Amino acid sequence: MSDSRHSSEWRVAVIGGGVAGMSAACALAEAGFRVQLVERRGYLGGRASSYLHPGVNEVIDNCQHVLFGCCTNLIGFYRRVGALERIHWSSGMTMIEPGTGRRSPLGPSKIGPVGLTAPLHALPKLLAAKAFTRADKLALARAFRALLRPIPPDTTEDLASWLKRQGQTTGAIERFWRLVIASALNADLDSIALPYAAKVVRELFMNSAEAGRMGMSTVPLSELYAGAAEFLCGRGSDVIFNANVESANWDGVKEQWSVTTRDGMIAADFLVLALPFEATAKLVAKMPPAEGAAKLAAQIERHEHWPICSVHLWFDREITDMEHAILLDRELHWMYNKGRLQPWRKTRGSYLELLVSVSRSFAALTREQAIEKALDELAEFFPEASRAKLIKAAVVKEVRATFGVPPGIDAARPGAVSPWPNCFLAGDWTATGWPSTMESAGRSGHIAAEAVCKSAGMRRKFLEPDLKPRGLMRLVRQGTGNRK
Ligand SMILES: Cc1cc2nc3c(=O)[nH]c(=O)nc-3n(C[C@H](O)[C@H](O)[C@H](O)COP(=O)(O)OP(=O)(O)OC[C@H]3O[C@@H](n4cnc5c(N)ncnc54)[C@H](O)[C@@H]3O)c2cc1C
């Protein structure tokens, strides 16, 4: 579809106000389209959002979300809507052991004022880490060296079998591969395709210090997106809240979509479905018959959810001076000191968020059991927790947190072009080459926005370039994100 209309005469309905929908909508509004962003909830952010938790009377994130320097499209979206200055960056992570509380910092090193060249920048701290034995370190060095070679993107090998082939020790597997890498991908080792694991290791530890720095919001997640709603409204576009889209129909004569919500109809020239895979399946089942629709439905069927749980605890005193930590050898995986990361909260005492990824057994616990377990384990890392008084607590279970990336999953990740005319797909699960992350969502939004522009006869670029690997890593062929 292409005619002589100016972009401001084109109407686009973007369904879903998560990171994918917001980044598509803002890019299109910038290009001059009149966008209606339609969200079923009363706030933006989707799986990365915050809300007033009635039990603790505090605005909390549904879960701590971190980004990394390599997340160029998410950063581009944040920059576009003025959210970037609300991100606090941290160059390292610290592992902490239960019982002794012994700490092992990981991250880039410098010689004097000069940073070491990639991939050596992270090596000194890894080699000095007390959390690993000599044998663990040798095994990790061996695996990192293997990642200097290209991984065939179509390999069917999973991470568990590759680790076996690389002779990884139990310490390296449990404390690095399971806790850091599999937890970032939120899946079991044998359910992770090797190229996705390689991508995470390279971006976080090998490509450059900039790619591996970790960012955390200093405000609740939905507040980060206030700028997105303002950005849209300031450009003649709009956000429609509390509007669950029930169906979408194409009028071939008017060449127009009509989107049905409980409260009425929205007409649009273009449609972007920026939904999680299960919501996409529900909606496309009610769309007009189209060639390729059955293939899309079959692709969606292959996706699987993985859960993440978080326990939020408020104490009458400081438990630790650390901003965040990787908790070794227990069910809890990550600690975020939200009171410190978000000083505007003026928390009396402290507010910690504890995360359990790949948490099928933790998700089965009752609220009371989850809090008790979190308190017991926390005291093993930070003894002050056993002396402190717990003021209040909240448990958030996200059973549909992320989709898995097992071998072969790329064949089940569709591109932006859908089987229907003027209808495009976005969402973290679509073909971005990234695992289930905000970056994948942001990237998919930019890809879909470019596809809409192309269909309207405009050439616009929204996809942000990847960060270039530095040093020796420039010589490694890493494969790029898919875009179809
Ligand atoms: C607990 C947890 C922890 C995570 N941690 C991280 C992390 O640290 N770093 C990271 O990068 N990623 C993390 N993720 C993953 C990240 O949140 C997602 O990959 C990303 O937010 C997905 O964005 P999306 O826009 O593709 O989908 P969603 O966020 O799911 O957005 C889809 C939107 O569509 C709306 N919707 C659904 N159906 C309809 C309908 N019929 N009509 C209208 N609207 C509808 C939904 O309400 C939602 O707002 C985490 C996820 C969870 C749940």
C-alpha cells in the first residue's frame, strides 16, 4: 500500500502498551503518523511495569528489570522519550557466598586510568574471584576461549551439552553458567540454544566494558514511561487505556482495519500487534482467514513460558551497603537494594527486592512460605537480616514472565510482516535474534515501525545499530539479530 498521502493522514493502531508497543508507537509518531496506542490495563509497561501494591501501600515494580549497555534499541527508545537520565548505571556485579558473606566482584578492570582491551577487560576479576576454585577458573577460561570462535547460528546444541563438551566443573556450572547466564535467559541449561547463551556471555563479559554495564531505573518502571505518553500526545497521537482488544477486521474496500474493544471501535490504516505470544494467538484466531495464518498459529504454539518470582522486604534498618548482589548456592538469585537505588523513596530502614529466576518450585510456594524462605536465605548472606525487624513484605509471582529460547526456536519467531494486509507483528518473542528481554521488545517495535513506514511508501530507519565489539572481539564473527 502506497499512495501520495502525507504521513499525518495515516492512522496506526498499536495494540499493547508494553516496551514493544511503546517503542513502535513513539517511532511512528515521530515519523508523523497519527498513532493510537491501545492498552488493556490502566498503565503502560506490560511485563516491565509498576503498580500500587495494596498489601504494602507502595508502588513496586512487578519485578526488578535490568538493562545492559548493549541494549541499543531500548536505550534509543528511552532517549526518545526522555527516560534515559533516570537510569542508574553500574559497571560491575558482585557474587556473595552464604555463611561467610565472602564477596567476589566481577566486571571490567583498569590499569591506572586505562581500561583493559576486550575481551581481557573482565578477565582479572574473574581470575581473582574467590567464588571459583582454580579448576573452575581454568574451565571458564576454556569456555570463554571457545566463544572467540563463531557459533553456527543453526546449531542444534543446547547450553548443557556444550558445557559438558567444554569440560566445565560443577563450580563453574552452578555459580556462573546456571546463576548468571541461565538466570539472565530465565531457563534451564538444557533448554537454552547455544547461540543465545553465547550472545549473553559475549555482550556481558567479552565485547566491551560499555556493552556489559548494567542499568537500573531510579524510578518505578511505569513512571519511566510517562515520557512515552507525553511524547505521543504531543504529536497528535494518543494512548487509550483499559481497552482490551477483542477482535480486528480488515475492510478490503476501504483498505482499513477496525479494531473492536468493549467500549467501541477504532479505525486505522495500519495495525501493529505488539502483544505477548499467547495474546497474539488469541487475537489472530479471530482475524479474517489469510494465507500464512495457520503457519503463524503453529509457530506461536511452539513457545513456552518461564516464571520469575520476586520477594520485596522492608526492614527497620539497613541490612547491607551493597546496591545489588548475585546470591550464590541458594534459591534466591539476585538482591537489589531498592532503598538505595531509589533514594527518593526515603525508605526508613531498608527496602530489598530478592529475585528467583527459573523459579518453577519457588512459584509453587504460598506467600508465607516464600517470605520465610527469603528471610532464612537472606540472613545467610547478610546476618543483620536476622536481627532486623521485618516491617512489611510482598511476593510477586510472574508465571508468564519470559519465553524460552531452546534449540530451533528461531523457526518459531515470525518477522514483522504478518499474513494480513497492513498488519505487522512486534513483541519480544518475534524475530529479533535476542532472548526475552526489553531490548528484544524495543528492537521488535523499531522493526515493525520501519515495516509500517515502508508499506506507506516512506523510508525511515529506527533500528539502532549494535554496539561495536572492541579490541580483539572485533575479529570474532558473532552473528547479528534476525530481521525478516
Ligand atoms: C518478572 C520479570 C522479570 C524480567 N526481568 C527482565 C530484566 O531484568 N531485563 C529485561 O530486559 N527483561 C526482563 N523481563 C522481560 C521483559 O519484561 C519482557 O521481555 C518485555 O517487557 C516484553 O515486552 P513486550 O512489549 O514484548 O510485551 P508485554 O510487556 O507483555 O506487553 C504487551 C502488552 O499488551 C497488553 N495486552 C495484552 N493483550 C491485550 C489486548 N487484547 N488488548 C490490548 N492490550 C493487550 C498487555 O497488557 C501488555 O501491556 C522480565 C519479565 C518479567 C515478567
